[in-house]
Amino acid sequence: MVNWSKNLETGIDIVDEQHKELVDQINNLLEATRDRRGKEEVTNMLEFLASYVVEHFKTEEKYMIKYDYPKYLEHKKDHDAFVEEVKKLFSAFVESGETVKMIVSLNGKVVKWLIDHIMKIDREMAIFFKDNNINFE
């Protein structure tokens, strides 16, 4: 499970709100798989997560393009790789269901990626916006 903390904040309200929602949804998904709540419920959560991630990335990418973020392509590549990873996890789940391997993959890949991405790549983006006096209000 992921606990939201100040360490995960970027200082960009819309991005932080979406990150909090992602954390909540990932925690719900991990809890559902741990509790073996049923393939349909977990499938619905995975579908929501996949679509929400895409929408969240569109938000970040929109600002990166609008404000000419110099590391846009690198950042987008990281986003695209994560979307592919979520698709792979979804396919694996559909094929095999709630296996221990699936839960470990979700926890290891999704949670680790999210925390690493926010704390490194998204915070770097936020520093660029702050240094260039870009305000999102």
C-alpha cells in the first residue's frame, strides 16, 4: 500500500490531485487482489486504472507542451512505457486471475514505478515550472 505524503507532492495542484487519486485507486486494487474479491471487481479496477493513467498523463503532457518543457520527450517516453506495463498486467490478470505472482507484479511494478516517477521525474518537471514562474491557478 502507498501512503500519500508531502514527499509525493509536486506543488502543482491539479497534478497532485490526480496523483492522490492514482494512489487511492492503486491501493484499492492492491487490497482487492489481496482479498481475492473476484475477477470482475479487479478487472473493473484495472480498467479504471488504465484509463485514469492515460488521462492523467494527458494532463501532464498538455502542460509540458504548452510551457515548452525541455524534457518532454523523455517524460512522455516514461509515460508510454508505464501504459504498456499496465496493459501487460491487465492481460496477465485476464489470463491467470488473482495469482500471487500477479499481486507481486502489481505491487512491485505499479507502486514502485508510481513513487519513483512522482518523486524524480514529476518533481523535476515541477521545479522547471516553478523556476520559470509558471502558475497553474
